[in-house]
Amino acid sequence: MVHGGLKAGSGEELHAHDFDARIMVLGGEITVCRDNTAMTFKAGEHCEIPAGCVHATQVGPEGVAFMVGNAYRRAAAT
């Protein structure tokens, strides 16, 4: 679990991660674009981004404060 924040108007181009991510917005807002759909998350809301999901982000005019948790998927037991 990591606490972080991003400046107003900042963002990330399309990318993907090799881990699942859950973002809990503490203040401000962030828009996540994935599957050709943009969704904005504000304080008290959260989103999940599964490993391999191509997405982009755009931070709102007040910036964003968040907590994020990352989980790497384990290989199935044989």
C-alpha cells in the first residue's frame, strides 16, 4: 500500500502493468480511460485496474491524493 499524489493536469499515456492495482482516491479527482471508456473517480471512490489492462490517466484541476495497492498474481499450483 502506497500513499501518493499527482499534480493538477498531469497524466499518463496508454500503458499496462504486470500487477493488479486498486486506487482509493482521498482528495481531488483522476480520470481513468480504459476499454474506450473514461471514468472519473473522486474522493471516497476507488477503481481497480487488472494486470495487463491498457489504460491512461488524467488528473483533475485540483490534483489528486490517493492510496494504491498492487498485487502480483501468483502462478497456479501444480
